[in-house]
Amino acid sequence: MKKPSFMSREFADDVAEKLRLQMSKLKPEAEQVYQIHHNIRRMTNQFDMPGPDMKKVIDFNVPGEDCDVPVRLYIPHQASEEPGPTFIYLHGGGFVTCSVESHEGITRRIASGTGYRVISVDYRLAPQFAYPAGPDDCERVLTWAIEGYGQDEYGIDRNQIALGGDSAGGNMTAYLAQKYRDKIKAQILFYPLMQLVDFKPPKPGPQDWLQLGFMALKFIDEYYVGDADPKDTRLSPLFETNLKDVPPAYVLTCGLDPLRDEGKLYADRLMAHGVPVVYAHEKLMPHGFLNFSRAFPKAKKIPLDAADFLREHMEKPAP
């Protein structure tokens, strides 16, 4: 049987079908959710190339009021010995799946490209932990870093913090960058999920064959949002009206992504408020392609572009 060629629509269709099958199986029962996590990790391992080697990789917990938050710290070989800039990454997965392991290729590439420490947050997931558990965990890690608790042991400079994420992680990044706009140097938004009110693109097109949208967002609405107000900017940061002095942003959208319009709209709104923005649009890429670098070579380049952006807006580490 002929395998679908990389960068082909056949390959993307194959990945999309697997993701649709996983989403169709999503139920609140724990055993089924754990199996889906396992299947997605296996798929990512199959289609993502290993990221660059690190000087150190450290797993530890950030203390929290209700529970500790597991994180993974990547320290690249060129990182400064003294406390230096740190990038906090919030992985995607629709608030219900993925982990620091599934997104390790992305975080390692950004760490290597910047020379900065990178913290990847293993926040709690729905349906076991509905909103606001995940955002609470991410905010806890951010405030822990901003308050200086990671400086002595882990070399995290509280005054040189940037934040980023993809999809659901981009959603939480955008909100936290709004709330802590005077504490964060820059933000990275990879195909961000910017609102949880409308489940379909305003102008559906043939590129919506990937169908991240309706079925996945309905599940998110039922098992993650629950009784919360989806118009709240913590759930839908697109609806924030005061964007003045929000940190500079790198925003990536994809032509084959149902979220393409809301990502572009947010980039436009940031620019209208005088926020420096680098907007990148990959016309032929699907949502989530950064996790599949074996299939999509640009998945290796985009994190390095984001790394260049971070270096422009954060102090360089000491040699």
C-alpha cells in the first residue's frame, strides 16, 4: 500500500481522519480519555522529529493553593549561567489532551533558537478538570516566575519573562498577556483559539475539510466551559476591548485551519492598538502542523522564527 507523501493533501487527510476518530471517541470516562492521550502521543512521536539536545531538562512542581503544577524546564547549551530570559509555553490540545511530551519538539526548538530557558506547563485537562483548572495552573506558573521564586534554583529572571502557546495554549496565553501586560516582554500565539462562542468560521470554505471546529468545540463547550460564560475574556480573549500596551506578539495562522479568521482578527486588533505584531500566515498548512515536523518541514522553521522574534523583544542572555 502506497503511503501518503509528506506535504500532500492525502497525508493531511490521513492525520485529520485520525484526529476526527479520536475526537469522536471523547467521552468523560477517564479510561477512554487516557487511551486518547496515549494514541495522540503515539501519533506525535511517529510524525515529529526529535528536538535539539539540551544542556539540562528538569521536571519539577510549582507549588499551588489547590495542587502543585508539574512543569518541565529546558536549559539549552548556550543559556547563561546567571539568571536570564525565560519563555513559558502552554501546549495546545483543546483543553482536553496533549502534554509537555507531545509538544517537546516545539519547546526544544524554541529553547535552542533563543538560547533561553523554556518552561513547559503540564496543566490539568478536561473533562476530569474543567474550567478554570487549566488556566489557574498556567497563571500560577506565570506568577511564580514573575514573583521571582524560580530565580535562585532555576535561573529564571523575573524581569525577562515571555509567554506563548498553540491553539488552546494560545487562548490562555492571549488572556494572560492581557492581564499581565506590564510583566511580560512578548507573546507567541501559534494558531490560537481566540473565542469559544462561535463554533464555525464566519466564511466556511473548502479548506475546512480538516474539521477541527464543530465537533471538537462542542466537546470543549460541554466538558471544559460548562456553566461558565464563554463571552468572558478569560475564555474568549478575542473579546477584550482594551489592548493598549499588550506585549508584542508573534501570531501564526494557517490556511487549512478553522481558527484562521479569529487569529488574523486578533492580530489586526493588536496592531490597531499600537502593539508590535509579526503576523505569519501559512496558506497550505493545517491546524496543529507544528507537531508533525517529519511531514511538514516548516514545523522546524516556524519555532526558530518565533525564537528570532523573542530575541528582538527580550534582553539577550549574558555570554
